[in-house]
Amino acid sequence: MKKILSAILAAIVICFSGVPVFAASPIPHEAELRAASIEEEIVKLEEGVYAVGDEIFIDVNVYQSEHCGEQNCNIPEYGLGNNPSEYAYAATPYGSGPASSSSVWDWSDGDYIGDFEMKYSVYTNYRFIGYSSYTTTVSVEDSPHVTNSGVFHVSLVNKYGLPTTTYHCKDGYAKLTFTGIKPTDKISFLVGKANDSCTVEGRIKVSPGE
């Protein structure tokens, strides 16, 4: 009996001793489904980011991206700057600012697909709602600026119209699945690149998840 009491007391001491307990972030369910369907291993790239084949899964509640808001950005190469509309070339179906909350994509029309042209950044001109994950397939042509050729980033824009989770891509193509989203939130996406005075063309497809 004394041994049992000692063990219980020891457990209580450990719980309240201030020793931090670190739990590994769970693998997104979407990544597990993808791995099972194509029989590929899940590779952890960093906290909250996993790769399965050529698709990357990003848990928006775990991944800490190196991105800041439009109003206080201090990352000159990848940031959105203080006035993104100054650099964005609006091209249907994309614009220089986040879509209105009333512009919601109708999934009965299928995936959202379109071409764009940008000098710095463009937003989808629709918001998306109804799912806990969305897959963005993005391709951007090489920039004449050698240093930044093929480099771009994709941001999830929250219901308030602010870019939050951002993932940087380095080879002109990326298939990104953003997970952990509230299905009731009207989110959208932004594609951006370095402010190198070069205009590039690209394409984005947004597909619903679960």
C-alpha cells in the first residue's frame, strides 16, 4: 500500500513540478488518406508540415510560417509590402485585394481554376467555404530575375481578409493542402512572389477537401 501511495505522490509531484511536456503534432488525416491511396510514406518536413509524394499537407493550426500581415511586413523578399495593390496586375479571375465576403465559390461548378498575371501578388476573387481542408495546385512561370526564378509563395487568407499561413515554394510548382480550417469560415488564397520588377504568368486550382 505504501508503494502505491508513493507512486501516486510521485506522479502528482511530476505533474505540478513545472516540467514541460511536449506532444508531437498529429499528422493531418488528409495526409494519412493520401499515403494509403498511393502507398507512399509520410515525410515530416517541419512542425505541422508533411509531404506525401509530390503533395504537401499544412496544418494551419500548427505550422508557424515566416509571413507577416500586410500592414507590418518586414520580409522584403517574400512579404506583401505595405500596398500590394501597387504591384498586383489584376487579371480575371484574380485581383489585387481579397474577395468580398459575398463572393463565394459555388462548388457545383467544380474546382476553381484560372490563369493569372502578376508582378507581385494576386488574390482569388472568390472565397471558399464548407470544408476543413482545401488543396491548391499552383504553377508559376520562371522569372527573368535569376535570383528569384521559380520562387513564389501561397497564403491562406482568413475570413477577415488577412493572409495568415504562408508556404514558400521554390521550383515553380506546388500542390499544397491546407488542413485544420473551420468549415464555416470563408477563406481565400493569395499567390505572391518577390518584388523584382518582373511580371510572370501562372495558374491556380483550388479543390475542396473534407
